[in-house]
Amino acid sequence: MNPVNYLYLSALLFTIGATGVLIRRNAIVVFMCIELMLNACNLAFVTFSRMHGNLDGQVIAFFTMVVAAAEVVVGLAIIVSLFRSRHSASVDDASLMKL
Amino acid sequence: MSATAVHSLWTTAAGAADPIAKIPAPKIEYAQLSPTLIILGAALIGVLVEAFVPRKSRYYAQVFVSAVALCAAFAAVVALAADGYGTTKAHIAAMGAIAVDGPALFLQGVILLSGLVGLFTFAERRLDPEAHGNRVDSFAAQGASVPGSDSEKAAVKAGFTTTEVFPLLLFAVAGMLVFPSANDLLTLFVALEVFSLPLYLLCALARRKRLLSQEAAVKYFLLGAFASAFTLFGIALLYGYSGSMSYATIAQVVDGSITNINPALADTMGNDALLLIGGAMIVMGLLFKVGAVPFHMWTPDVYQGAPTPVTGFMAAATKVAAFGALLRLLYVVLPGLRWDWRPVMWGVAIITMLGGAIVAITQTDIKRLLAYSSIAHAGFILAGVIATTRDGVSSVLFYLGAYSFVTIGAFAVVTLVRDAGGEATHLSKWAGLGRRSPLVAAVFAVFLLSFAGIPLTAGFAGKFAVFKAAAAGGAAPLVVVGVLSSAIAAFFYIRVIVLMFFSEPRPDGPTVAVPSPLTMATIGVAVAATLVLGVAPQYFLDLANQAGVFVR
Amino acid sequence: MENLIALLVAAPLLGAVVLLCGGRRLDAVGHWIGTALSSASFVIGVVLFTDLLGKNAEHRTLMQHLWTWVPVEGFQADVTFRLDQLSMTFVLLITGVGSLIHLYSVGYMEHDERRRRFFGYLNLFLAAMLILVLADNYLLLYVGWEGVGLASYLLIGFWQHKPSAATAAKKAFLVNRVGDMGLSIAIMLMFTTFGTFAFGPVLSHVGDASEGKLTGIALMLLLAACGKSAQVPLQSWLGDAMEGPTPVSALIHAATMVTAGVYLIVRSGAIFNAAPDAQLVVTVVGAVTLLFGAIVGCAKDDIKKALAGSTMSQIGYMVLAAGLGPIGYVFAIMHLVTHGFFKAGLFLGAGSVMHGMNDEVDMRKYGGLRKYMPVTFITFGLGYLAIIGFPGLSGFFSKDKIIEAAFAKGGTEGWILGGAALLGAAITAFYMTRVMLMTFFGEKRWQPDENGHEPHPHESPRTMTIPMIVLAFGSVFAGGIFGIGDRFLHWLEPITGHEEGNSPVSALTVTLATMVVLVVGVGIAWAQYGRRPVPAVAPRGSLLTRAARRDLLQDDFNHVVLVRGGEHLTRSLVYVDHTLVDGVVNGTAASMGGLSGRLRKLQNGYARSYAVSMFGGAAILVAATLLMRAV
Amino acid sequence: MSFPLLTATAALPALGAVATAAVPAARRTAAKWLALFVSLATLALGIVVLVRFDPGGDRYQLTESHAWIADFGVRYELGVDGIAVALIALTALLIPFIILAGWHDADPLETGNKRWRPTQGFFALILAVEAMVIISFEATDVFLFYIFFEAMLIPMYFLIGGFGDSAHEHGDEAAATQRSYAAVKFLLYNLVGGLIMLAAVIGLYVVAGNFSLAEIAQARANGSLHMATNTERWLFLGFFFAFAVKAPLWPLHTWLPNAMGEATAPVAVLITAVVDKVGTFAMLRFCLQLFPEASKWATPVILVLALISIIYGALLAVGQRDIKRLVAYASISHFGFIVLGIFAMTSQGQSGATLYMVNHGISTAALMLVAGFLISRRGSRLIADYGGVQKVAPVLAGTFLIGSLATLSLPGLAPFVSEFLVLVGTFTRYPAIGIIATFGIVLAALYTLVLYQRTMTGPVKPEVAAMPDLRPRELLVVAPLIVLLIFLGVYPKPVTDIVNPAVKQTMSDVHKKDPKPSVEAAK
């Protein structure tokens, strides 16, 4: 089958992720949406690597996973500490600073 | 077609007589990468220090390690530059991953210096009143403890301090060092994350106003991750377009010097849509980091919430690194695309200059004010970026150098003005500061005037250089807009000066803390830089000029 | 010899500097210093005069170049003095009458603690006036011109604590400034026309210039003359100028400064000769003014204001004469000099009367003063006879000549002008007789003032009477000395030129006519003020009288049109400047603030909306990039 | 190389400023004396410049040239022509009087606060301004000029905002806000002007490649540097705008009344007599030399603006209730004359304009400083609060009168010569404009005499009854100015001799010849 379809899929996933970031309130969910976007990127990488017939893309996919993992570490730390001090993980509640 | 494609893939694999031979051992020029390596090493040492050195002496150990590392790295940069790596010997190192050339070295130098002075402000322990007989810096006693909880009180009582900030700083610096010198998209992305993640954490670690600090961290983190996702997707698309990660190759594909397009891949390879969208998305990620409108909205909140030393460091170094990367991307990867991205950048630059300046007028918090001013300055620098001439590069380099010092100095002054609730960042509290402590007010006025671009200050030299390049690069309208917006900007800088000198001091006004030599040094360096770069900028302009060429 | 000319000016100038900077320590002797220096100037004048008489007519012009004043590319103004018959005449008049009035003031200002300053101003005036008449180019003349204006400003407003005085002074200066504007424009025109404004080259090249330009210059000069010599329409200041001390009125506003206009016209004769239209305007102005002044003079009860009206009218005669061209120049100057004598005498007389009457100026509160102050009476009387042109006295010679010349202009113009002059003579006789009668004849009409002490008139001290006597001699004999055998004519002719007009009526007829109108005028006055007693309060009077009391409503006109209008204009402009010009600027600033206020609302603190803006931004970025490729 | 005289002339006050600022709080009198001494030394240097300058010599003399910012094509180039020399002398001359007049203007009431040293600041700032003004007169490098043209705003700004008439009453919030409004207005107005000029300066660099006045002017002259008509016009407008704000020309004038009204009299003099001159000077030196064609192109509009300034300024002066604002509007009118003279493009006009700059400096100084003394006695700027001063303080009134007479340019006083030259110079080329401008004379008489009458004459107001006459220090300030006014009034030759050659040069820059008289009567 035509690998280009995978690109469409990844684009779709990316958009879903982005939309999720825009519409969901819960910081954790928002963060998961971002992970989704990263995975969409991974899919694209793999697909392209498959199409170009070189391995770079697949290698990058691994890098991306590592980075994503690192982001999880940092992100969860921050979100959790926020949750503990506010008893809510809603991004909208965290809006003391504005204007 | 897919079948053939698959087959061809297998054949390439099968056709390999000896798979091992296909993987050459990477060749790493350690000497040329030494600055980065030094910092990373020091960061790791810092982690070990956290693990093994007793709490009482960690602070000193960390400060020592970081300071030594930064100095050493800077020395290394200077050595490399002196050795001609900035000009004649400039080339690509580490299997094409890292470029060692003028802009890279120049910006690395700037980043290291601002890292060093930033370190000083990090290490400042005299401003806050002693808690239970322990000197405290501006970072939370224990990041994990809930604000206002007993555990926090206990931590404070026990005299805990978050000495992890120093390794974090070093990691961030390391990432920033790589960022502008990254020569393939993967390195770019990794570097981006390497310096972003520590900053996210640092933002969350303020000692006072922790809620704000955490909020800032969350916003910065989520939006930053969001942006880097875009960047990553952009990278994917560029990869799809060119089938390679390395700047050089992509550039060649862009200007069509590589045309061996496998017909099987016609619909991806050399497909301009991919190129354009991908390029745009990467650029967007970088614009987010430099805080250009409309990707700027994190800036005020984060600048306000983060601990002021972090803000200062971030405001200075992040901009430098990000602009470095942007320059390299636009000048090395996408020069062939100039006619596509220039008009877009025009738009961005204009709204950034005007937006930043206009919104700043009505700000009431000094840190937010500086945040917006930094946005406006991003716009000015963009004007220089757009020039797409060697002059453009060197003017931007110079501007970044000048700007970073002024910024760190300004924020350092902000840390000094305190009242019961910690730093008194609300403007109304600054009224009459000039009468209370003329010296501090005068110093801050110097920084503001430099931001406003008054002659004989670094700001003016930088602005002139950038606008000159832009005008020469055929962007005269940009110059006019820039001039007008700096007129608007002048208004709010002046407002602060008026407040400090011509308003009556408030009885409940803040006091100016007497800092340790560290912060004094920071401010001193900043003032010196501001005036020297303003009055006799020639030497540094020459430096920036020699550094103005990218290696391909 | 010519080196003495500068001394003429230097002496009074020195006096002014010394007296004004000297400070209180000079209070005791200040007035004598002033008088001495002005007399010194007079003596020098006499010396120079005898020297001129010694030379033959064409060598009677002395020049003294002092220094180059304004040397600029193509623009040369020198400080050069020119002493010829014309200026010599003025020098003698100014310094002579001036010195007398200095002497008079010694007595008159005795009780004023600022007497030193007064003499300083007087000397300043002399210096300026001498610069005016000695200048060899129009720019230097302009210096004297405004200098006398300044001196007159200072002296009219000498009693500054009186608001009326201060106002009058300001008014005088402003009205004069309007005239000065004319003079400066005239000079500019000369510069563009001739490339210079020195008398010599300009007047000798008049022939080469277009008549249009010359007319322009002439009219501008006339405007200047009107301002300085209180001619219609710029006469309004002279009446108010009587706020100044009487010696000032005598010297500046009767004898010398106000006649500067006539000097200017006569000096620029060549230009006027070449611009007949301008000349016509000059004559008209003169005629109108001489009637205007005369009418005003009839209605005033304030003795000084009445005399001021008469001054206006007499200068009207001179201007009329000057407008007649070579026919009249000489007589204009001659009348100027004789008028200098008798009018100064009259004013000094009036001053002496006021001196005796506690500074009362209302003639209706005088009456029968001849018994109390005989010397004043006699001198004043002689002046009176002179001015109405009583046969044999000064006025008779000079004024008669002017009337003849007016007729001699010929044509209807001649008849009209001559008629006006005659009518003027009649009115002059009337109002002067009125003054005479109301002041010195009839019963005493003065009452005790509100705080009970009644004025007891007395003769003035010697310092005051001597000048009056001297001037009385002048007013009696000057005319004869000048007129008989045309001495004055021959003296001035080389400068002004002269030609006999062809008068439609013989000189004798004119003289007789003058006598007749004179008698009529005196008669009417006697009928009205001599036979029946003068009411102590002014009757309502006819419409004309009431108008005349208000200077024929000229001031009211000025007030309504210029003052009110000006106030409105400035007020509205202030408003415009504040709201419009400044408003635009402040408005821009304000709008920026507003915009900023609205924009910062976007920064609403919600991370998700930030994300939206980023997403939108990214979308736009992508779209724009694609678009760039598309187009 | 010879002794860098020009640098020294500018550097001396700069160093003096630093030294003065460094004087400890307790020794404020020492600071005053130091400042006065420095300003006098600068005056001495200025006189040396005046003497060393040879009117017959080259166009720019005493030149200095050093590399500075090669990257921007900027050199440190100094040199003076006659016009500059005259104005430098004027500046150096006025500053001592300004300092002397402001002797007590910055004495702080609360002496408790050891850190707060307004006195030192005040005099240091004045010297700083002097230094910057002088060097901007000397600069023959456009960039160098621009730098100081802009930089001098900062000390001026602090002088205006920091030391109003009510500098003493720290409590007076209303006055303080008024003041800072005036200061900010001053700064923003001039900053906007300056920034627009910056754009033009950059443009000039792009076109010409360097900033040396001499080189560019020469290149333009011999055609090696060609500017497209539109480019030249835009650049000209950029420059002129800045100078028109500084000058100030209608309708960009509204900052001046605020600034002069709120600042202390000496500072007001500093603004109008010294700093603003840089604007008109720059029109002569930069606009006409760099963009001759564009200057001629813009002349009609500029002349009309100048004319409006003359009449409008005078009329508003008549309408003022505040002594200092009145003088400010009078100055606007006078600046109108100066601009008129410059752009009439005739020798008389430009010599007159230059002379006017000098004379206006002196006459305004005389009038404004005396007004300041008056105000300091009564503590009010409103004309209505005075009356009959002449009776109680005759000397004050006398000097005030002379100042007024100079302002209405009475013949015999310096301003007359320059004003008449400007008028003649304008008239010869534009008769109509010349005639309208003459109305300014009458209006000038109106506002000055009204001012004098309302304040000095009439019955003595009780509030002024106890008013002391001029003190020796004050007399020492005023007397020399008056002497100078009279001297230059009767013998302006020393100045004109210096100025004329420079004017001739400028005329040749713009390729203009004086119109010839229709009849050649001059000897």
C-alpha cells in the first residue's frame, strides 16, 4: 500500500493532538495530547525514512521517544507540584498572571 | 510502486556484503567541541555533588564548579576563535552535527558570559533576610514541598536550599551552546529540548510567590512543549522533503544542486509544499523561543513568575541561542527560499516591534514591562535578520551581545528593590527611588536609556547597526516602523525614569537591599558593557564582522 | 568742523547715560547736568551754524562718517551724520527749544522725587531726535525715529503709577510702531530698488526707478510720518499723550518730535516729487488732519488736550505744505520752526497755569487768571496771537505762505486745499480765542477741591518764566526774521528746491481772506465765551461737539475694531493652540494608551488561549509562506 | 598634531560636570563655585577659539579628525565655520550667567537625606548640556552631531523635570506632575524628531556610505554622489523634521511653552537660548549643505510655516497670562524669524538669521532671567499677580524694560539689526512674505509693552510692596548682558565679519545669488 497514507495519518494525529491541547483543561490531558503530537511526528519520520530508504528517520524516532520521556519527567514534576499546591490540575485555574 | 520501493529497500540491505563495514566509527573533534563538553561534564559533576557532598557545603561546591566550568568553557571558546576556527578554519565537526564557525563561537562566547553573570545572580544570598540563621538565595527551599505547608516551613527551618539549580543552569547553557551551532535538524531539536527542560524547572523554583512561579513553569512547559512539537513536525517534513537531516544537504536540495531524485519518491522528494510547511513550522518553533508576536504570549507571564535571576538569564541567553539558530537556519538551510520567507518575516518583525512597544505602555509590573520590551527588541533584531546580508548577521550578533548584558543587568537591579513581600516589582512602588538611592536608580536609568536606544549607550549602537543593515538590505520601511516603535517604546522607559526621579517616594516604599559582591559584579559588568559598547563599539563590531560568516 | 557733529549727539547721550545709571547720588544735581549738556549741544549747534553761514550755499553740507554699522554681503549701513541747512535748522530748533524746556522743567518738576530720571529721559530724547535729523541714511534715521518713540514712551508714562499714563504711553508707542512698520517697509523697498538706503545715492537716482516703486516708497514714508506726526488715521495717540508732564508735551508733542514726519517728507522730497499720486495723498492727509485737529481743539475743555488738537491741526498745515512739493517744502519747514516757538510757548504757559492751579487742567475751572499770573498771561497771549496768524507775528508769515501755496497747487485741488486751509485758519482763531478767554478772562471759576483747600494761583518761579519769555520773543519775531526778504527760503532752497506756483489768486487776496476768517473766528469765540460767563460744567453740546470731545469717535472705533477684535482673536488662538495643535499630540499619546489597554486584554492568563494564538500564528505563517510561493 | 582646541572646549565642561556631580552633599556651595569656575574656563577657551578662527581662512578650521566607528563610517571629526564659532561663543558666554542666575534654584530644603544632592546634580547637568551643545556645534560628522543632538535631551530632561520653580516645595504634588508632564513632553517630542532623523541618517549612510559633512558636500558638488530627487527629499524631510521640532517651528512648538513655563528661569534660558539654537544651526549646516535641491524644493512651505510661527507665536504671546509662557511664545515668534532668514536664501537673510541666533540668545537671557528674579520674589508666574513693581524695585523694572525693548527689537539694541536683516533678506526675494512678517514688529511691541505695563506700572500691589530690588549677584548677571545688547546693537561688525564668509559658502552650496536691485545706485 502507499506509504503516503501514513503521512496523512500522522498529520491527522498531529492535528488531533494540537486540537486537544487547545480544548482540554486538565494539564495532564493537555500534556498527553502533546505526546500524541510527538508520536505523530515519529510516524511521519518512520514513514519518510521508509520512503527515502535511509535509516535516519527511524533513528530520529528513537531520539524523539527519549526526548518525550525526558519531557514527561520534567512535565509531570511541574504539573504534580502545581496540583499539590492548588488541588487542581486545570490549566485554566492557573491564570494569576494576566494582562 | 510501493512493492518495488520495498524491494529496493531490501536489496540495499541484502546487497551489503559486510553490514559492519557500512557503519564507520564516528570521528569526533573533541577539542573543537570542548566548550560544550566542559559544561556538560561540569553539569554531571554538579549532579554528583548533589549526591555526595554534605548539604552545608553543596552551595559552595556547586558555585565553584559552575564558575570554573563557565570560565574554562569561555577560555576554550576564545582559544578556538584565536585559533581561527571562527574564520579560516571554520568547518563542520562531529560528523556534520555541529558547525564550528564565527557565529557559533561568537554566540557561544556571549552565552557563556551571560551564563557566568547569570550564575552570579543565581548565587546571590544576601538579598533575602536570613531565615533561621541561614543565608538564603532566591530559590525555593524545597521545590517539592507545597507552598505554605508545614513541610516547606520545616525545609526552610532546616536551611535547605535548592542547589540543583546550578547543574540545571549548566545543562541549559550546554543546550544553548549547541543550539546555534547545530548543523543538522536532529541536533537542533535535541539541543532545543536540552536547554528548554532545565529552564522549565528553574522557573518553578522561586522562593517567594511560589504559586506564580509554578504557574509560570506550567505555562512555559506546556506552551514550550507545544511549540517543540511543531518544530519536530517541521523537521519531519523537511526530512521528508530532502531525505536528509543535515543542513548542507537540505540546502543543496533546496537550491536544486542535488537532483538525483528517485522517481519512486517524486511525490515527496523535492516537493515544495513539504519544504515550505516544514520550514515554516521550524521557524515558528524558533520564533516562539525568541518571543516574537504572535508566539510571544508566554513571555510576560513566565518572565513575571520565574525567579528574577532565572528571568534575567533566560531573557538574555535564550534569545541569543534562539536567534543564533534562526540565523543559521535561514542563512544556511533556506537561503534558496529567501523570497518566500522574507515577506513573512517582514510581517512578523513589524507586528513584533509595534505589538511589544504598544502593549508595554500600560504595564504596571516592572518584570512584565521588561518582558514586553524584550518582545519589541526581538522585533528589532528580526529586522536585522531579514537583511540577509553579511552585515545583517554581524549586526544581529552585535545586537545580541549588547542586549544580553543590558538585560541581565536590568533584572539584577530588579532583584535589589525589595519590600516585605520580596521583590517589589509593582511600578508604583518604584516611585521616588531616585531620591532614596540615586545610584541604583541612575544605574537602572542607564539600562532603560540603553533599551530606549539613546545615543552613547549599547542599545543605540546595536539599534543603529541593525537598522543600518536592514536599510542597506532594502528594508527601509522596516527601519521606519522600527524608528516609530522605538519612539513608542521610549515612552514607557521614560515613564519609569519619571517615576523613579520625579515622583514623591511612598512612605511604604521598598528598600534597596545591599547585595553581595556577586550581584554588584553582575551589575558593574552590565553597566560597563552598556557604556563601552555605546561609546567605543568599534572593537566588538569588528569581532562581530569577522564572525559574520556561516560555514556550509 | 564736521567732527563737531558727533558731539551734538554725544553731549545729551552722555547726559542720559550719566543720569540714568548715576543712581540717587546724582539726585541733587541731576537736573543741572541735564540742562548743561543740552545747552552744550545747543552751543555746538550755534558754532556749526555760524560755520555754515560762513560757507557759500553749495558747500553747506558737512558729512561725518563714524563707523560701519552693519556690513553684510550687499548690504551696507553706516553710522554717518549729515549736517546741511535742513538738519541744521532742526538742530537749532531742537537744542534751542530743548534747552529752554530743560530749564523750565527744573522748576516744574521741582517737587518730583524722580526728577533726575526725568532729565535723563529728556536728554535721551534730545540725542535720539538729533540722530533722527542728522542721519545720512534711512536706517540710521530709523534708529532716531524709534529712539524718540522710546523717549516719548518713557516720558508720557513718566508718572507710571497712574494707569492712565501707562496706558497712554503704551498706546503712543504702539501707534507709532504701526508707522515705523511703514518706514521699515519703505527702507526695504529702497533696498530692493536702489540696493542702498543712504540719502545721497537714493535721492540722486530717483529718476531711474519706476514710478510704481517710488509711489510705494512714498506712501510707506507717509504712513511713517502719519504715525510720528499724529496725522489721520494714526493721530489717536497724541491726545492721550498729554498724560505726560507738560514740559514733555511742549518739547516732544508740540515743538520737535511730532514734526519729524514733516522732516521725513521734506527730506525725501525727491521721491515724492517723482510720485505725484503719493503727493496728492499727502496733501489730502494734511488737509483732513488740519480740520480734524482744529475741530477736536474746539471741543476740549482740557487745556492741554485743546492745545494738542491745535498741534495736530498745525502739523496738518505743514504736511499739506510738504505734500505740495517744491512749492511748499520751505514753508512747511518754516511753519514748523515758528510753530515750534509759539506752540512750545503756549504749552509752557499752560504748564505754568497748571502749576499755579494744583495741576488742574479743566479750563472751565480757570477764569480771570490774567490778574494772578501776568507773565504767563502775556507770553501765552503773544503765543496766541502768533498761532492765529495775527499780522506781523510768526504765525502770520508761515501759515499765510502755506495757504497761498495750497491755492497755488492749481486746479480744483488747489481750490479745495486752499479752502480747507482757510477754514482751518478760521477754526484755529476760534478755538485759540476760546482757550484764551476761558483761561485768562472772565470770573474765577475754581472751587475748593473735595478735601477743602482751594487753589491760590500764583506766578511761576523764574526758571519757568524765563523760557516762556524767550519763546514769546521767538513767536513774535521769528516769522518776520524768516519771512521778510525770503531769508529762510534762500537758506533752505539748495536742499529742498523751490518753485513759485502759479496761484489763481494773488498773494494779497489770500492775506486779506486770511484776515477776514481770522476776525470771524475770533468774533464767534468772543460771542460765545467772552460776552456771557462760561459754565463751570460742560453743557451737553451739539452732536458734533460731543463727537469732537471724543476725538470724533476715532478711539471708539479703534477700541471696538482693533482692541476687542484683537482680544477675541488672541483668546480663540490660545484655545486653538491648546485644544487643536496640542490636542493632536496628546490625542495620539492617549490613543496609543487606549490601543495598548485593549491589546493587553488578549493576554488573559489562560495558557490555552496562548496556545490558540500560537496555533493560529503557525497556521498563518504556513499559509503565508505557501501564498508567497503561489503569487 | 596641534592642541585639540575644539575637543578641549567641549571636554572641559564635560569633565566639570563629572567633578561637580562628585562633590559631597555637604559641600554644595563648593559645587556651585566649581561649576561657575568651569563655565568661566570654558568661556575662556571659547574666546580662544574665537581668536584663533580666521574669517578669511578655510571654511572649516581648527579641524580634528580621528577614526571612531569605522564600521558605521563614523569619524570623530570636528571643525568650525564662522556660524559655529559665533554660536559656540554665545553658548560659552551664556552658561556662566545661567549658573550664576540659578545659584539658589537647586538648594534642597530637606538636607537630612545625605544621598539626595540636587544642587550638585543641577549644576553638573547644566555643564553636561553645555558640553553636548558645544560639540554638536563643532561636529562636522553627521553621525557625531546626531549622537549629541540626541544625547543632550537627557540632561535637559532632568533639568526640566527635576528643578521647577517649585523645586523647593517637595510637597507640591500638582506642580511636580505639571513639571514631569512638561519634561516628558519635551523629551518625547524631541525624541520622536530625533528618531525620524535617525532613519534619515541611516538612509544617508546607505546613499553616501559615510558621514563626513565635507566629503558628502564635496561629492554632491562635483556630482560624484548623485541622489535621486525623491531620496534627497525624504532625507531632507527626515533631518528637517528633527530640527523643526527643536527650533521649534509651528505646529511642532507646543512643547516649548510647557517646558519653559515649568522649568526654572535659568533652565528656560538654557532651552531657548542655547539648546534650541542647535536646531536652527543644523538647518543651516546640514539641511542646506547636504540637500541643497531638496531645501529649495521645500522652501515655500517652510517659509509659510515660519511666517505662521512669527504671527501665531506673537498673537499667543499677547494672550498669555503667565510671564514665562509669554516669553516662550515670543521665542517661537523669534525662531520663526530665524527660519525665515535661513530659507529666504539671501546673504542678508542668512547673516541676519545667524546674528539673530546670537542676539536672541542674549536678549531672551536678559528678559527671562530678570523675569526669573521677579518670579522668585513673588513666587507666582501669573502676570495678574504683579503691578507697580517699578515703584518698589526700579532697577529690576529698568532691566526688565530693557529686556523687553530688546525683545521688541528696538533700534540701538542688538536684535534690531538681525531682525531687520532677516526682513530685508526675505523682502528682496519674497516681498509679500517680508511685509507680512513686518507685522510681527507691531505685535512684539504689543505683548512686551502689555507685559511691562501690567507687571511694572500702575498702583503698587500689596503683595509686591515689600519686594527687594535686584541684589548684587542678580545685577552681576543682568548688567553684562545689557551692555552686550547695546554694544552689538551699535557695533555688530565683529560678529558679522565672522559670519559673512560662512554665509557666502552656504549660499554657494545652494547655488543661490542675491537678487539684484533694479537700479544700481550703491557706490
